Amino acid sequence: MSDFNKVYAVGVNAGEYQLLQETMFEQSVQMTENDLYTFDGKRKGDAWRPVSVDWLVVEGETPEKRPDIAGWGAMAFAIPERLKNIFEEGLGECVELLPLDLNGEAWYALNILGEQDAIDPEKTEYNMKNGRVSRVRRFKKLVLNKQRITRGCLFKVKGSGIHTFTTDEYGSLFDICKKHSLSGLKFSQVELSI
């Protein structure tokens, strides 16, 4: 059981910081080889090869600031080489750090391992549309059961879609960002039940 008091949903601060994307060449290679990289909670190990990425540029919309922790695609985070040891020490077995090549600079994607069944079904309110849970905004109110969160450093929750979570425990993503004043992410507190 993790030692924490708060849980946060983690997102990228896309309006203020730049994001990463795969290079056009990288996308072509993956499409040609029918080998699209996805993060599904499983280790990639030797099947992973360094992916070429670059900063996403949208004319007139791209922020100028580069983050310490970058968003990559819809649901992944990436860190530069200088943060690798800090993240390995803090996040340990919660993530696998996978190499990225950012124009010759070493970065690492955070592959979040596993998935926890922590939604409190009695207190969570789903956002229903035409009798189904909305695919765009899944929850009116999300409540996680504290007793069912076993690894709080950085985790995914079964049934929560692409959301990523962390706690305030020592060594968690939230703790690392606060302690080292790292930019690029935003944390929104999530309600807990016991």
C-alpha cells in the first residue's frame, strides 16, 4: 500500500509549453512497417528502438517555452537525459524509460506500467450521452478508492481512458516535480474515498 494523502490527475500544460511529436520520417517508417508504438501498460524491452521526435510547431499557436517534462502524443510524457536518474530513483518499477532521439539529444518516454482498478463505482458520476458513457468527457465526477491504489508514484486507472494519475507520496511524479521545480505538467486533485 502506498503512503499518500492526495491523488492528482496529470496533464500537460499545452497552452504554455511546447509538445513533442514523432518526426515525419519516423511516422513513415512506422506506417510502412505496420509497427505503430502504443503504450498499453506492458514493458517494451528489447522490442523498442529509439524513436525520432521533434518539437510540434503549429504556426501562430506554438508556445515559445520548452518544458522540463514534455507531452508526447495524446497520453505520454517525456523527459531529457538530465532527469533520467531522478525519475528512475523516484518512479522505480512504475515506469519503463524508453529512449527517444530529439535532434541528437537523448530524451526518454515514460511507459507507465500496469493499470490499477481504483474507480469507486458508487461515488463516481459518469457523463452519459444517449444512454452511453461519453467518449469525450467520461466523468462528471471521478472518485478513486484510496484502498485500491497500491502503487501511487505514477499510474493508470482501469476504465478512466487516457488519464494518468500520481499521488503526493515521497518519490511520486508530483513529489519529483515539486521538489525540483519542473515545468510542463499540471496536476488536478481527484476526490478519494476510503
